[in-house]
Amino acid sequence: MLGPLEVRAGETVVPISGQRQRTVLAMLLLAPGRVVSVDSLVNAVWDGAPPATGRTQIAICVAGLRKAFRVAGCGDDLIITSSPGYKLLAEDHVIDAVRFEQECAAAEQDARQGRTEQAAEGMREALALWRGQVLAGISGQEVESEAARLEELRLSAYERRTSLRLELGQHRELIGELTALVRDYPLREQARACLMLAQYRSGRRAEALETFRSGRRQFIEEFGMEPGPALQGLHRAILNDDADLALPAVGQVRQEPSAHAVPAQLPSSGARFTGRDAELSTLDGLIGGSGPSVAFVTGAAGVGKTELALRWARRVAEEFPDGQLFVDLHGYDRDTEQARPADALAGFLRAYGVADAMIPADPGERSALYRSLLDGKRTLIVLDNAASFAQVRPLLPGTGDNVVLVTGRDQLGELLGEHGALRLRLTGLSRGESVELLGGAAAPEGEAEVVAARRLAELCGGLPLALNVAASRLAAKPHWSLAHLTRLVEDEDRRMDELSPGGRGVRASFDASYRRLSPSAATLYARLGLLDVPDFAAWVGAAVLDSGLVEAELLMEELVDAQLLEVAVAADGAMRYRFHPLFRCHAREKAMLEQGADVVATACQRAFGAWVVLAMTALGQAPQDVPCGLDPRELVGDPASWFETERASVVAVIEQALRMGLVLLALDLATAAWQLLANEKPMPLNPALELPSAEGAIRLQSREKRWITKLMGELAS
């Protein structure tokens, strides 16, 4: 994969005939051991415009691949059928992209254990696997996304190998290739730092300082900000001819770093960023000591918590002269275990120069040493992606002017209560900010493109993750217009696919929250996503779940705590709930995939029937069938107020019932709604409009649809 796609059996090249077969194989290689749906393969091969025979042709491609592998001597099936698609079994085979990551990890382990030469050689061998552009000649958003990820890993591995070679004294040999790397990637701070150090150690101090100055100019011109703390620290050290920059003399043993080391662990980020001025200003209040010293940035998946935390942390890094610590606790990562606090503490202690032999094995003693080390210091600690307070508690410093910034989705009540943390809940960006973020990749040109940008921003719901994915796709596809991408995302059935390239993006982020739900809450989430209503009360959850009201309310709150559902309060103070548009799309996808068509239809009919029962109750008519043991009179309360609160949802339910072919149910609800509206005010509308009889409804469905359509216009206005 690390170059043009190539398959070998021993030294023999296995022929893969045709672009379609190559694309199908590439898609399976991107997800070894995981199922790739037929729909995904169809979309990749024909770029979203498949022929009617697309699924059949995919089956033919898979059959051709199986035959090619059998001819090459592969006795067992390498590609198996697994609903809803195919799976590539890679256990007994070698994939160079996987091997590359494994060898990089092994080299890093050598480096941590002081085997510098072996680590540098390991990185060299890993980089030698590359033959060119990843999967060159194969297009598609998943391929492009994976290619970008692997290219980033390649550059990081090269930078790491360069750092190791600098430790080995190879600074003179590195200047030429590092100069070329910095020219090609001028914003990579690690590469620039390596070049500066190589120049300085080669006696070219003035050139090292100029390398910093030219990079600083570019950072200021393009981003309006200074280089990161690590690069600035190296610049100061070169100005001061710091003795720590020199290599150890021949035969001299390199000493462990002292506990006076100043860590600068804040990672860089390529994500686009805009807005959040009020939130950044709020976080500024953490500096100065008059307010809380702990902040908790929370919000739904993809809302930009990490990016906000890092932007602010980099902006105020100079306020923390004793260093900046960062750890990703992996609270919601699918493929990575949650970080253990003891491991995070060990990393922090090493960053301050504590030797491995001096790090206590007992987690409590380790935490105590950490607090002692930070006592009297002024350090910024960023704890990203926390899933629980148990992950965070051991990493909180005791005294001193330290500031802690925690990000996470779940509600960490103990952090807010026991530690008085500042709670900052992020919501989506405004339409203007969303359009501005999209404009960083493809500025709208002309009125049609402006309209498309606004519509795309609306479809993304102001969610920075979705907007960044859309912007990245536009940047990778310069021949695409905003209008073209907007048309793709408009299709609700493929929206999650378009915003989830390479199996990551929006769907993966949402799935991480979904997987943490209890089974009942997951079922409720999926079924609520089936309803096209703007908001709803807790009784709707009871109806779709066929449960009691109290159980539904508890499960609703679980969804709110997981940031999968939002709270909306009606004008009369009644508690309502609503979906972010992308979460609704995700929930509906889960219902369709996991619950079956019959269950989906039944859940919708129960909910629609409950609206009919409550509307009849508001009219003063006693319903014959009360769903889920609900008390209609208690739920309705004041009929006029109930109808005003439910009016928009009633219109949406009538429309959805008609689309589903539930004409009689739509008729019942529309008739009741009409009568409630007529009770509210005189109705001078179309005097010829007559309510059809229920007896003739079956025979006159087309007439009733026309009548309901007219009636909905009045209800909506």
C-alpha cells in the first residue's frame, strides 16, 4: 500500500486486473479484519454514481480477486463474505502499512530504553518500506484520507529518526536533507527545530537563528501567532549558547535529565479553527489566581473541545514558565484502551526529568510524587478526552499556581462539585462562523456558491468536526465546487458516509458515545432518530420504546448526559428534547441497521398513535386506547397550551405519516389538529373544505391526502 498497490506471493507479483478490482482490494486493505459494506465498495468504485448493476459487479470483482489469490497458492479464502459486505482476513499475511506502524512502535520502545542506535536503525527500516504515494492511482475519499494519515506518520517517523541521529552526533550529515524538508513543509516545527540544532552543532549559529526568524515570520503572516514554546525555547537556548545543546564529549556518558527540565508537550493541530472568542475569553479567567484553577470543557462529539483547549493553551503557554503537560486519556477511542492514570503520571514525571528507576510502582505514591514536584510551580496541565473522574483525580496537582484544563463528553460531577471547576459547554458554531471555516478550503464565488456554503453549514449543524471534514474534502478535490459537495451531503441516506471518510470522521466520533450507552438507552436513541419532529417530550420516548414514562425519562437523561440529546424548554416551561441534525441522522442509521424494518415501523406507529390520543384528549374526547399506560389528561394539562407547544411536531408527524403510507392515522391527527385550531380562533379558510368521513377514508385516500396537504398549510402558519 505504501506506493502503487502491489500483491506478492513470495517473489511473484499477483496480477490484479482492472481498476475496479484494485479499488475493491484497496478498500478491503484499508480495513483488514473488518467488514466493508457492499454500499461502501460501490460508492468507492463509482464515486457516488453507480450503475444499476453496481452490487453485482462488486460481487464479480470479489470473485476475480479470490480466483487470483487461489492461483497464486492461497489455499484458504483471503476474502470472506460477511453481512453487509466482505472482510479481508489478514492474520497470516503482511501489509506494509501495518508493518510500518509496528516497526515505528518498536523503534520508539528502543529509544525509551536508551538503545538509540537500534531505534534510529528501526526507524530507517520502517521508512524504507515506502515506495511512493500511498495506493497511487486509486482515488476515493477513504483512500485519500488514509493516504493523508499515513503520510503524516511518515513525516513524524522521519522527524523522530532525525532526532535520534542528532543524539548520535550526525548533525553535519543531516543539514542538507533537513533544509529540503523544511522548505517542503515550512510549518512543521519539529523539523525546523532539528535543522536549527544541526546547524548550531555544526558551528553555523547565525544560520540557525535565521532558520528560526524565517519560520516565525511565516507563522505570524499565515496564522497571526508565534511559534510553539518548544521552538521558542530552542531559539533562546541558541542565543544563550546553552550548554545543554552540546553533544556529550567522546566517552562521556549522557546523564539523565535533571528535575529542572521544562516540558512543552502541547501537540500541534492541523484542524481549521474559527470563532470561540467568548469561550477563549472565559478561559483567560483561569490565569491570575482569583478564580478557579480547573476548567472542564464539555460538549457533544465533534464540537471542537480538544481544538479549543489546545488553541487556548498554546496562546497562554508563556504564562506557565514551569512547563505545559498534555495527555490524551483516550476516553472514547475505539481502537485504543483508555489511558491509565498511573501511566499518565509516569509520563509526566519523566517529562520533569525523573528517571524510570525513581518512579514509584504504587499509583498512590506516584501521584504523591507528582504533586510534590508541582508544588510551588506554575504549570499548565491539559487532560484531554477524559471519560470519568477516576481518570482525572490522580492527575490533579495539590497546591501552587498550576492550571488544569480537562475535556470530555460525560458529566464529571465530582470535578465540578469537589474541585469547583469552571464548566464550559460548547455548542455548534454560528452559520457565519461555519461558512468562514468552510471558506478556508474553498471560498464561495458567486451567489450560488454562497447559498451552497450556507446550506452545507446548515447540514453540518455548525459542528466543527463535520465542517473540517467537508473543508478537507474540498481541499483534496480542488475540481469540486461547494455546490457539488452540498448536493452529496443533502442526501440523508449517504450524509454520514460523506462526512466519515476512511471509517473515521463524524460516524466514528458519534459511535464512540453510542457504544457507552446502556442497551435500553441505545435502543431509545435509535428509535427517537426515526421521528422527523423538531422536538419532543419524554412521553414520546415511552411510546417508541413501549415503556413506562418514568423509565423513558431516566433513559432520556442518560442520552442528555452522553451529549447525544439536547434539552429544549418550551414557552410554557415544559421540558422538551431535541436532536442535533447530524445526531438524528446517526440515530436513524443505527435504527435501520440494528432494529429491522418491522420494529422501526411499529415504533413510529406507536408514537404517531400517542399524538392522536393526546390530541383527542385535548378536544375533550375520551380515547379508547391509551399507549404505554400513559395518563393523557395529565400529559395534556391545558389543551390550548399543549397544542401550541406540540403544533410544529404535529405538522411534522402528519407529513411523515403520509410519506409512510399511514393515511388514516395522518387523517385522524390532522382532523383533531384542525378542530383544536378552530377552537383557538375563527377560521375563515376555504369554506368549501369539508372534513371527510372516516368510513370513506379507505376509498378516498388520494382525496384525503390533498385535503391534509391543504390543512397542513394552515396549521404551519
